Amino acid sequence: MRAFSALLDRLAFTHQRNGKIAHLMQFFAATPDPARGLALAVMTGDLGLRAVTPSMLRALASERIDSQLFALSYDFVGDLAETIALIWPEATVLSDTPLPDLVEELRITPKSGLPALIAKRLDSMSPSERYAYLKLATGGLRVGVSGRLARKALADYGGLPLTEVEEVWHGLTPPYENLFAWAEGGAKPAAAAHAPFRPVMLSTPTDLAALTDLDPADFDAEWKWDGIRVQAVSDCGTRRLYSRTGEDISPAFPDILETLDFEGTIDGELLVRRGDAIAPFGDLQKRLGRKTVSRKLLQSHPAHLRAYDLLVWQGDDLRGLPFLARRAELERAVASVGQPRMDLSPLLAFARWDDLAALRAAPPDSVIEGVMIKRRDSPYLAGRKKGPWFKWKRDPMIVDAVLLYAQRGHGKRSGFYSDFTFGVWDGDSLVPVGKAYFGFTDAELKALDRFVRNNTIETYGPVRALKPTKVVEVAFEGLNRSARHKSGVAMRFPRISRIRDDKPAAEADQLQTLRDMLP
Amino acid sequence: MIDSAALLQVRAEGLFCPAGGFYIDPVRPVEKALITHGHADHARAGHGAVMATAQTLDIMAIRYGNDFTASRQVASGQQQVGDVCVSFHPAGHVLGSAQIALSHKTAGTAVVTGDYSRSPNPACAPFEPVPCDILVTEATFALPVFRHPDASDEITRLLASIAAFPERAHLIGAYALGKAQRIIMLLRHAGWDGPIYIHGALQRLCDYHISQGIPLGDLRPATISRGQKADFAGQIILGPPSAFAATWAQRFPDPVICFASGWMQVRARARQRGVELPLIISDHVDWPDLTRTISELDPSQTWVTHGREDALMRWCELQGRDARPLRLLGYEEEQD
């Protein structure tokens, strides 16, 4: 438990992805089975201990600590588990109970026995261990480790390709001993689960100049839809919908699962579709990240699967076939399933790259974000290989905005003001519309940092309010309506694409310009 | 019966002793001031006369220049000031820090702790308990969540991090008086005998500690010439917290930002400051030591100067102790 709590302490304060991966790898190397696998499951939320509630913990604390003192402390600390971890009477004897024992007893103890068990354990732990233990028991870890990041750390630890780790992941259960054995030179575990995830084929960006070296006759093209890329699997009665990183998102999409009336694996785009109209990404976003979905939302935001590719059909693995052959199978498959919630992504007719450029410039639907270009003779390959598949995205949207606030970055950027909030004009005041952390060169970062230091009008803790004089060009991939932002709009993937020292702040864009860009 | 008003009163300038005609740690210039220790919010320049320990007077001269006061007097033993007998006793907070004991033949005795700590500190003399009728205590960390761990364990965590990330510099934020020298001494005791790099703002106070017999070892200025960033890989650099917001921090390779303070016990505080390795090292009493001190000294009245007095008042109430909050203004609660 001590090693696990030390790991959580470091992860909680590590902002960089690579830093987190480094901590995880060091932990995997130093911790035996099954503790490391259980720790992994705790972090990715796959352990599923849910019986301990905040109210149970509050009641526990009130038995040991005066309620006024506890309330004053909780006010100051702001986190229940942390407050209890810190305020709990000091242990007279510390014991480093192995993580697997703690997990097992939490699992088998009936709910009525949990308060006494937790109190007993807290009595022999350090504050940092108490914190980790309470977070473990309540299941709300929030240390910024996604399943994807944990799998990446594991792949790096074993020198394994990430795509292969993702492929077997869903068949494995905590404490993942066979996975660690594989990472340490043993045999690759068999993908044992029904409806397994297959590593997704990804594209690399391109443009007209790069395409001119290629023969258009070797390629097919289709629209790039602005939803999320998914993999729909139906296998011996098990149906699953995966994100392209292998997260199982089935519970949020019962309407899609219902549609998967086949035996096979389809690669496609998940969209919200009402009648013939594809809804903007913002509508799909309302359906994402849910554990359950209400009937009302199913009706107001119906999901749709637009099929791109066929990986497995009726037990046959088609990934080795050329795209053209898979496409023919896909067309037959989609027709035979005959579900209105699933259709085919149409191929685009073009003879020359200029034809495709013209199509890309005037797509028939605003939910199209460019074109995909696929080599006809290419098999379905895991990962992002350069050559077989290209994405040629539409040009980003652009707006000229004024820098309003700045915060210092972390790691290599510590000491530099690198995180910016920018705004546009709404009448004669500037309203914040987004945040950007990148897009600028190192030299531009230095210049921006100098600007921040010389033009601070106020500081609020780590945040500096800036004299509203610096105009930047912000590029972004899309715009959603947002009730959470004062401006009413939220940008996707914003970055600072140019610093407009030539432009006075008064000539930055108006909020209305952004509103007009809304889908 | 104690006539407490003759001994101590709260005025706009700070804590005033009418019987002696002086202030203790006044926040504005006054005619006569007794100073507990050299931190800037307690020791200000511009008083008519200052009485303090020799080390505190030296530190004030280093910080403000030799003309920081019109006249000065070194505290030693029992000294009569007006109708009050005063004596200074080590507070264990920073070099030169003292509690001030006041004794009046009819009004009784009071001890003004200033800031104090009871955890071992190789950079200053340990706290000395002084019995009294009125204990005037600080309450910076007066919440039961504040239980400072053993400082040497925090240094062990720092050294483990340096071993785990040998390519990165470890940049430690520490206040220039007291905290910085304590960290250096803790590192020396833990066996780190290589150079420790310090920000220019720490230089004179470190030199002064060395002159007072505190062996800080090999200290080097954290300056850098162009293109030698990598020289700081695996090294320890100390700077005042203010320097972390300055361009100074930009010169080190992918630094691990550490901050040594009692506030680091609370995660949100550490995250707010962008700290990657919080080190819980405090120069103040934590909750157990604060409540233990009150219990041990068993004063008939406990006055709370600054900090989180609500929780301490509640604790006194639960203990059946007579206590009052002074709500003194002008002391920076964040400084630790």
C-alpha cells in the first residue's frame, strides 16, 4: 500500500503525460504481482469497488473528531477523503498491508461491516496511505490516469506495441498477471474475450502538394465525418462499441448496440442523426461519457453508425484483404443487415486530385470535416502508418482574438507563461472564448512570456490578467454551442496560429463573427 | 486576579504593553518595539528603538540596512522596561527567533510566542517552554488537519525523486530566512555533501548563518552561462518562492518544481502553485504541538494572535479553557 500511495502522490502533482508514464513504469518495475495489476485497475476504474459512500465516511469521521473542527477543516481542505486522511488520529503502529489484501477485504465485507473495517485500517496508516485507501474504497480516484495512458505506460514498460496491448486488453481482468508476464518477456496473452477490440487503422495528414506525387487511380476517397471513430463488434451474442483507443463505450449507446444484428466487426463513424440530417459534433458530445442514457436523450439525440470498413465478417478476418475487396464485402454486409441506424459512407467520384480538392472545398454537409483518401490495395493495418490512408482536413476556422489571461506552464515550460485565455469583442467589452496552450514556436513563446510580464494589470493567484493589447490568430477545428461558457460558444482544438503584432486590439473579431460560424 | 489590560492591549499598530510602553512586532513604525524574529511581517524598519536578540538585530540590519532603527538594544537575561521585566526565550522558528516573556508585579506574567516551532531544526535553537498566566500564541496552522511529518522523511522523498529523475533539476521554493537554511542543513544531515545552488536573494542570509556557526557546506550561486542548462541536471537549486514566477526559473532543464512549506500538506494548495513535489516542511507549530504547548503551559488565559483562530478557539472551548482571539492584522498567513 505504501508504494501505491507514493505513486498516487507523484501522479497527482505531475502534469505532463510523459512524466506520468515515467512514474507508472517505475512503479510497474518495482512492484510485484498482483499488487501492480490491482493498482492499475484502481487507476483505470476497472476494479469496481463502489460500496463505500461519502456519507459513510462522514459518519465515520464524526465518531472520532468534533464536528465543528471537522467542518472548519473540510472547508479549508475542500476534499472529503483528504480531510479525513489528514485529520484521522495518528497511528500508533504503522503496518504496510499489501494492496491485494485491502482490495479483497473491501470486496467481501458486507456493507454493514465496512465502517468498522475502514476505521481499523485507517488506524494503522500514514496520512498519505489513508488518502490512497479512501480513494480506493470510494472509487473516485481522479489522478489523471486514463485507461489509454495506463496501457501506454504498460506498453512502454514492456517495449510492446500499444496496438497489441489494446487488442488483448478487453479480454483480460485485474490483476493482469498475464499482461505483466508478457511485458517481461513471456508469451502474449490470447484475446479471450468475446467481441474483442481490434487495433484501429489511422491516417496521416496530407495536402494537395503532397498528393500530386501520387496517382489518383490508386486511391478511393470518402468524406471525413465529424463524429467519433468507433468500432462496432458483435460476436456470439456479445455486442460492444469501442472508441478508437479501445475504450468500451457501449453503455452510452444502447440504440447502436440494438443495431448490431450480425456477426462481425465494423469500423465507422458515430454520429447523431435526425431524419436525413446529421447533427453537429456538439450534439454527439451530449451522448458521450455516460454510464447510462435516458429515454429522453435517446429520442432527442439518436445515434447513428456510418460504416467505413469491415474487419471481421461471419467469423472471417478480412483485415488482410485489400481495401477494395473489404469495401465490396462491407457494401454487401450493410445491405444485408438492413438497419436504418447504420449506413454506408459513400465513396467520392474523382479522376484528378483537383476534382477532390473541389469536393473538399464545397462539402454537401456542414458536419464534414474533410476527405479521407485510402489506397485501394492496402490491407487494414494497425496504427498510424504513413502511406495507405491520408486525411485531408478542411482548412481550420480562424479568428483574431485578444489575449486576456495567462498562466505559467509546467515541466519544460515552467517559468514561462504559456497557457492563454483569449477573447473577442462583444460590443465594447472583451468576452473570453477559449484557451490555448500551443501553436506557437519556442521563439514566439519567449516573446509572449515577455509580453505577459510587461503587461500584467492584475494577478489572481497563479493567473495574470493582461492589458488587452496583444492580438493573436486562433485556429480551431470546430465550434459548438455551450451553455457553460459566458460567450455561448466553445472551440474545438484551439491553438495560436499566428501572433498578430500588426493588428490593434480594436480590430480583433466580434463575438457575432463566431456565432455566425456555428453549425 | 490578573490585570491583563495593563500587560497587553491590541492597538492599530499591533500588540501594545502599557506597563512597559512598547509594542511587540508592530506592523507600523513606533517609538519602542520588541521584535520576536526577523521575518519581514514581524520585523519592520523605521522604529525609534528596537530590542531583540543579537541575531534578529543582525538579520534586520542585513535586510534593511544598518539604519533600520534609531537605537537598538540586545536582549539578554531579565531586563526592566518601564514597569515590566522582559526576557527573550528561543522559539525554534528561525535563527534568532524568540518568545518574549513579560512579568509585572501585580499584573502577572505573559508570554508572546511570536512564530514558533517545536520540531527539531538544525538551523536554530530549540523552543523553550516558559510558564505564564497569559499565553499569546500564533495559530498559523491551527486546524487538526495540520500534522507536519518528520522533516527528514520529506528530504528522503526529495532525494528519491532526484534519483528517479537524474536528468532534471530539482528547484525548491523556500523562504530566504530560516526555511532555506533548514533545508540545506537537512540535506547535509541526509548525506548530500555536493554543491547546493542558491538564488542570489538567499546569499547574504546564508552567509550570515555560516558566520553564526551553522555549517551549510558548499553553496554556489545558481547562475548560468548560455548553453549550459544541462549542467544543472540532477542538481538541487534553492530559491525564494517569488523567483519561480520570474524568468529565473526558465534557465533550468525541465525542472521538478518543489516547494517546502507547511501548506503543502493540502493538495489543492500545492496544485494551485504548480508544484510537482510538495515538501511538507514547516517552521511553525502544527496542531498537535500547538495544543500540546497550551496543555503543558496551562495558562489561565490563551490569546490567539493570527492564523486560524476559529478552530483553536473551539478546541479551547472543548477543553474548558479561557481563550480570546486578538485578530491582529498585518501578518501574512501564507508565509511559511
